Amino acid sequence: MEPISEKEKIQTTIAALRRRGFDARFAENSEVARKIALDLVPQDWIVGCGDSATIRSIGVLQDLADLGNRVLNPFFQPKIMREKPQPTPLRVFKQTVMGCDVFLASSNAVTQDGKIVNIDGGGNRVAGMIFGPLRTILVVGRNKIVQDVNEALDRIKNEIAPVHSRTTGISLGKLCAEAGKCVEPETFCEPGVRACNIIVILEGKPPDAWREIVVILVDEDLGLGWDPAWPQERKDKIYAGYKAFTPPHRPVVE
Ligand code: SF4
């Protein structure tokens, strides 16, 4: 079978997401994605967000704050974070997820048959995605489209987790950061160093009329995610883009 082009992959994935009830949209680039996201947020809505280099990179949080929305962002600006990473109070995280009308995040991977795959260490990002907000907006770069759930989990554990842990200096994911790939099943990844604690796969949009899940698929590489077989140059560029918008880890304190 002929390999399909990146554009065809995006269109196939959008169609599959729509079949599953998600409101899937296409954006030619990150600027268009930013505009789509902005149009989806009424001015009086409270905005929450997950930890996402993609969301930070498209600048939508700053736009919303400038427009007068209350933005709950425990991750702040990367520059400020680098200068002075402070612990985040637990109540701030809780409020970010449960106290918002709209939640913005990305996803670790989206399959070509329309499933949204995420692995979280603490769960605040996936919690905000699945219940609470009236609208969830996920902005996903083309580099995060995968064939199926197996490929998604393989990529997240063997590519994303080690790189993310190494970049943020977080102790969660220490073992794969050192090994360059997931150490399981040969070595048990114990609590305390395990970053892969919560796996959430959205296989369909929940039926409640009051909530919407919008997925904006962008024809541009955004955030952390790649096929290991891609040319090193493309992977380096993706990493540089992700790193520029990824602050060091902030511990959560009560
Ligand atoms: S299970 Fe542990 S070693 Fe494997 S990817 Fe997750 S954090 Fe890394």
C-alpha cells in the first residue's frame, strides 16, 4: 500500500475524530489555530489550561488575558519560570482544572482512527480535558498524528517521556531520561520516579449536550512528538520549538 501524505493523514484523522463526535477543525498553521481558538472563547469565560508547549507557543493565553478573560495558568511564562521557578500551590492546580469554563491543552498523540491519547504524571491535564469545563480545546500539531493506540503509547513512553523528563529536570521519568527509552518491562518503574501514572484515551465525545471537545489539527509541527524514523533535522527543529516554550518543572505544594 502506498504511504499516505501528511495532508491526507490530517484529513483522515479529522474525519475519524468527527465520526467519534469530536468537533475537529483544520488549521493551515499555528496562526490560524490561534484565531480559531480565540473565536471559541467568549469574553466572560474563565480560561484554564494544561501544561502544554503547543498552547504556550501559539500565544493564545496572552491574547485571552489581553482581551479581558480571566486566565488560570499555573505554568506562567517560560522566561519568568527559568529565572525563578517557584512551587505551585495545590489549590491553584485544582482551580485551573475545575474552576474554568474553557480548558486549553494539547494531546500527546491522536490516532488516525480518531482516538486522543494522553499519559499524565499527576492527572491535572487529563482531568481538565475530560470533565468540568463547558468546552475543551485541544490544539494538536501534525507531528502528533499516529497510526493507532499502540504506536501512540510506544511514542509517548519511548520518545516523549524521556525527552520531557530530561528537559524539565523533573524526577518523574528519571529512569527513561537516563536510559533514553522506557525501562519497562525489564525494570519496574516505581512510584516516585514513574511519570506514566495515568493513561487516558478519549474514544468518543461524551453525550452530554453541555460540553464540547474541539480538536484543532494544525498542519505544522507543534509541541513534543515525532516518529523516530523521521530525519534528525526535523526532530531537532521540533525539539527546539518545544524547548523554547517548556519551563522547568515546578513542584506542587499543599
Ligand atoms: S513507565 Fe517509567 S520508564 Fe517508562 S516511560 Fe514511563 S516514566 Fe519512563
